[in-house]
Amino acid sequence: MQVLLFGTCLVDTFFPEAGEATVRLLRRFGAEPIFPKGQTCCGQPAFNAGYEAQSRAAAEHFLWEFDGDAPIVTPSGSCAAMVKHHYPWLFRDDPKRLAKAKRTGERIYELTQYLVHVAKAHEAGLRGKGTVTYHASCHLTRSLGVREEPMTLLSSLQGATFLPMPDAARCCGFGGTFMAKLPEISCALADEKAASIEATGADTVTGCDSGCLMNIADAMRRRGTKIRVAHIAQLLAEGL
Amino acid sequence: MNHEQTSLAFRENSVRALEDSALRAAMKQAADTFGTKRADAFAPVADLEALRDRASAIREEVLASLPMYVDRFTAAATRAGAVVHRANDAAAAREIIRKILADRGARLIVKGKSMVSEEVDLNSHLEAAGMEVVETDLGEYIIQMEGETPSHIIVPAIHKNRQQVGRLFADRLGVPYSDDPQVLTKIARKALREKFLSADAGISGANFASADTGSLVLFTNEGNGRMVTTVPPLHVAILSIEKMLPTLTDLPAFIRLLPRSATGQPITSYVSVVTGTRKAGDATGAKELHIVLLDNGRTEINAGESRDILKCIRCGACMNVCPVYRTVGGHAYGWTYPGPMGMILTTLLTGMAKSHPLVDASTVCGACVEVCPVRVPLVDLILELRRRKVREGFSDPKEKRGMALFGKAAAKPALFALGQRLAGAFWPLVRALGGKDVAGRMPAPAKTPLRRRLP
Amino acid sequence: MSGADRERLFLENAAIAAAGTHSVSDTGELLAALRRVVATDSPVYCPGVTELEKAAAALFPVRAADYAAATVTVEEVFGAVAETGTIVCVSAGGRAVQAGLLPAHHVAIVRRDRIFGTLDDLFAAVAGDPPTNLTLVTGPSRTADIELTLAIGVHGPEKLDIIVV
């Protein structure tokens, strides 16, 4: 079965390993991932900063690149939420694109949604090692409603121990352009998140959104903490 | 006491707050406490979502016909013996109240907590006219004594620890130093009891007003609300127009939601319903009741895209879960209302020119939306204000240029790919040029991006 | 909900809110309960208007004419709400609402047939013609304004006892 892979601008540019891991996972579970080469960004950075026209320009391009009927899979909760929840609003005055936006929103899956509900990857006996804790990013949890799937997958890793973090869903302080506009507060929040992670005693922290993980990794670096920060796609792919 | 708005300095204010370890510890304790208490308080409530839906619908109904409800309230309150005044703006509200008090020679006034009175800066206006205004809510009493402004709408002195309060009381009230909250509370009880009994007038706010009966509703724990509204012969109430409920029978839904959302209590110690002045056969109660209904821009807000902020019932739940507010406290926002509801209401009431940094004071994490008892769409409202900020020309010029470029690159893959290569090639330069706040916190772009690794 | 259930729920919720609770079946037991909670030589304010108040007043030789000078008020209140453990005080009928507010100790007598099940039941009954002052009282006065530490007894009473008759 063909699926369209939306890498996301962050993964494409900064964390291509997470994208490659996503490809391996999709293949393992019977999908043929196609990466539309013209893809760019879902438009979220502009949308969240109040730049409606620019975010619409990105969204129009996305709809064009990802046209069709195949499911779309993306290793990012916030990007999936952007497409599902905000694209219809962006095209509220454009009936044709509005219809397309709604259909596209129905076709898009955040990676763990796809792996649990379509691929049943949690029943595949994936392997893992060491101790893992999980950061539940904000848009994934509150916008998309994905709360159980990542933990279902992590708990299924044979050989790894899942250590839940208190306040796992508390914001890490990334917030897209927020980290640039209010870096002091962003760092303070990232430090708090890092402290929560450290308190679990886990050797690895994972999550579904690269922006969060990047922000957390930076806090770890500042604190001199040696915990591994890895996208859930990478952890799961290592267990194949 | 300087009540100048300092919202334009939000970033500087917050940097100072981040360096204040006492404040950070207090805010952390408060957030942890309120979070747990709210969750515990709602756990036994059957069908919380239906309750929120109902409360949200009632608030929307009021806003949909606000002028009608305000008129209805005015007529009912007047029939019950109150005099109702409409104050179009802060200056009008201050002057109406000053005149009522001055005309009756009122010199000592006891005051219950009222955010709206802070909004219009009432106290300094009355003090300038030679009146003594005593805040009677313990938290407000403390900060009044310190010459500060509230940092939280429910617990205004949350940023002060017990030692600070102990020293304050010892200095100003001449009592022996104690840092035991129970002892400090008794000290305040004694000091304020005298004031209650000798005051010429009481000023209060109101949590709600029922349009059908013309009643004012106050939620308090301390008993000061009851004192202020029944002991002095003259009671002046100030509230903003969106506080209306259609009928008094709508109140139970809010009794079930507000205290739990605010402090995790199933109900506050006191819910006072004040309807007009002393009637024939009454032994007590205010002889004169003046109700000042404040607009201050709300009619205009109600006609616009941001009207849903007027649904807010001032419970403070959004603040307690906001990652930004929890970290920097209320003063950083620079005006009366802090946190998620505050950044929105402040921008709407005081204008983008005086408030625009506030609209960026959010990671749009959505925690506030999850807890708002009346379903104010806080994240949508913040995003709408960000769009307005851009349209009205208050964005940083560098950001505008960057976003214009982004818009082009997002629509043109070749440009996007070029941008990736340039970012990769020039990353050290970007970092060196002072991008340490952003670029310094990100890894360098990958040598080979994903698009060149895949077929 | 039966009357007995309403009373039980009311007393449970009132106790959770830190009120002292007592359930008695007749005037004799009412007086016994009063003797337990109030020292009979305290300066007591009692309106002495209702039948129960008149019986209660007879217990206390030292009567404060003014509730502002009393250390304890003993009075019969309008009703109660089981849902929240609340007693309801009103100004109608010449009641002094501050009587239950100013003294440090408030003793409220409630007839069991005046216990409403829910807040909706209460407001349905009073919203048609509300009195000048209607106050829902749940437990003694309190604050957590200093470091979020609970302190009981602020401007209102420090102690609330409720006797259901």
C-alpha cells in the first residue's frame, strides 16, 4: 500500500535520521512510502506567529504536493494537527481548496497513530533496550488527542523499560517562534522539563515532535546531562 | 502607587522575574497546589463536560444579547432599591464613585476584592480625594500595605512568603513578629474588624449579576465580602457589563464550576446574593446601594472577532496551568489581568500599541483550553490577536522579512532546497552574528537533508 | 432522595467543610447539643424569635443585646443545601445577617424539613422574590492567601456548629 511521507521541515533539515527511521518502519509494516520531492513546510511557524497569508501559501503548496487518496504519514504531531485543524480555516473563503483541505485532513496520520491503528506495530514484538521516558508534546496530546498510542508502542518494546515522567504533557517551552521571541522563558521551561526527565532515571527520552526534542536536547546540553534524546521513530526502527 | 501599564516591557519584566528565586518558588508551589486541587475537586463531579457545556452556553447567550441583559438588570436592580450607573470608561467610573462617596462625606471606605476596580485604578483616585480606602481581602490587604499590585487574580499576594508578611505586619501594625499564617490571619482579623465597623462605605465587585432579579453575587472565603456589603450604610458595587447571568436560577452551574476551578474547593465559604437595599421589615443591610456598570471597551469587543473572551468568569484556572504564567508570575504582564485570559483581555482593553508583546507570551500549548470552565477558546483568541498584531504593523521588521521569505520558500521547492543548503553552509556565521538565542539552541543543519537521502 | 438521605448527605458535606454537625430529634436533645457546644456563661446573641430560638435562649443567662459584642450567635437559619453542606441565611423577617458573621462562633439551628437537596432546588424556591441578603454559608471563614496555607477564622466566624432538628 502506498503512503505519502511528509517529512516536515525540521526533520528534513535537522533530523533526517528520524525521517529515514520512519521510512524503515513504514516498509516493515507493509507500506510503500513515497516522499513527494517538492514538499516544503506545513505552514505552522507562520500560522502560529500570525502570518495568515504566508501560512496559506505553504498550505496551498502542501495540498498540491499531497493530492490524491493515499494516506499521509508524518513524524510530527504538531504538523498533523496543523493540517487537520487549521487548514479548513485557512481555506474558509475558497470552496474548492476547503473541500480538498478537509479530505487531506482526513487522510493524514501522525506516525504513532498510523503504527498503532493501521499497522498494529505494538503487536509485532519490537525490541528495545535500556530505560525510556516519554515527553508528550502539546499539539499531539491536546490538539490531535494522541495520548495512548506512543506509550502503547513504548511499552511493547521487548527488553526496554518504560518509565513514565510526571507532568509528561507539560509544555517544554519550544512553542515554535516562542523560543526565538522569549528565549529566557523558553530555556526556563526546557530546564524544568529536563529536570523531570532526569528525575525518572531513564537513559533515553523520546517523543513524537522534533521541535520539542530539539529544545529538550539543548537544555540537556546546557545542563551537561548525558541522557539520549531520540525521536520515537528512531527508537522503534532500532527495534526492528 | 504607580499603576502605569508596563506590558511593553514584558520580556524585560519576565527576565527579572526569572531571576527572582523567591517568586519562582512561590509560583511553582502555587501551580502544583492548584493543579492537584482542581483535579481532585472535579474528580467526583458527574459529567463535568455537560456542566462546562451548559455554563458556556449560558455565557454565550448573555453575550448574544448583552445590551438587553444589562437593561433588564438595571430595571430589576432599580426596582429593588439600587441606583444603577453606567460608566463608559475608567475615568467615568472613578468619578461616579468619588462623587457618590464625597457627596455623603465618606472618609473611611472598606473594600472587597475587585479586579475591575484595579482596571480603572479606583483606589488612587479616591485617595487623591482624601479618602482612606482599606483593602479587606487578606491578600489585597497585604499588597496594599506593601504598595504593590496583585500578581494573581485569586491569590493576589501569592508572590509573598510568610516571612515577608510577618515582617510587613510587624513594621506597619506594630505587632510582634510572627511568620505563622494562622497568627498573621488573626492579626489582620483584629486590625480590619475595627475598620469594618467604623467605615462610612463599602466598595465591592461582583462575580456575577442576575438580570432577572437585579442581584449581585459574591464568592468569598473570608467573610469580608459579607462585611463590606452589609455593615456600612452605603454599599457601592462596581462590575463590568459582561458579568450578567440571565436568571438567578442559572447560578448553580457556576457555583459548581468557579470555586473548583479557582481553588479546588467544592464551594467557597460564602456565596452572597445581594438584591437591592434594605426593605421594610429588614433589620440590617445597606441603606443605600449604588451599582456602577463598567463598559470600558467591552461593547466594542463584543461586536468583534474576540468577543468570546468576555465569557471569562475570572476563575484563574487558565493561569494556574499556563507554563508561561507559572514561571514568571503576574506582574510581568504589566497590567491588571495576567496569564492566558489576561494577555487577551489586556490587549483588547488597552490596545495593541500598549500591549503587543503580550500576544507572544504563549507557547499555545492549549493547557488553558483544557481547564477553562466556560470553554473560552483561548488559543484561537491568541492566534487571532497575533494576526491582528501583524496586520496592524506591530511585528518585528526582521521577523516580517523572514516570514515573507518563508512564504515564498514554502511555495517553491527549489527555493526551499536552496535555503536548506545556505542555512547549512552559513550556520556558523548565523550563530556568530548573534543568533545565540535561536541558532545557538539548535543543532547545525544536517549535511544531507532528508530529501536528498530518499529516492 | 429521601429526607433521611438528604440529611445524611448534608451533614457529611458540612463536616467536610469543617463545620461541627449535630442531629437531634427534639427540643430536649437540641438543648443538650447546645450545652455541648457553647459554654452556658458565654455572652450569647440569640434573636429569640422562632420557637426553637426561644427554647435555646432560655439556656443562656448572659445575653448580648448586640451581636457585635457577642462571642457566639445561636440562631435558627432559613434552610440548608445537602449537595454542598451549606446553611442558608436570609435577611427576610427582620433577621440580622451579620449575627452569623461577626461573632467568632456561629451556632446554626436547621429544621430537617428545610434541607434542600440541590442548589437548583434552593434557587428555584427563592429566585422568585429574593430577600435583600441571602448568604450560602459553608463551614467557617478561611483563607489561603499566605503561602497557600489554610488558616481558619478570618473576618467571619472561626467556628460553625450546625444542629439539625
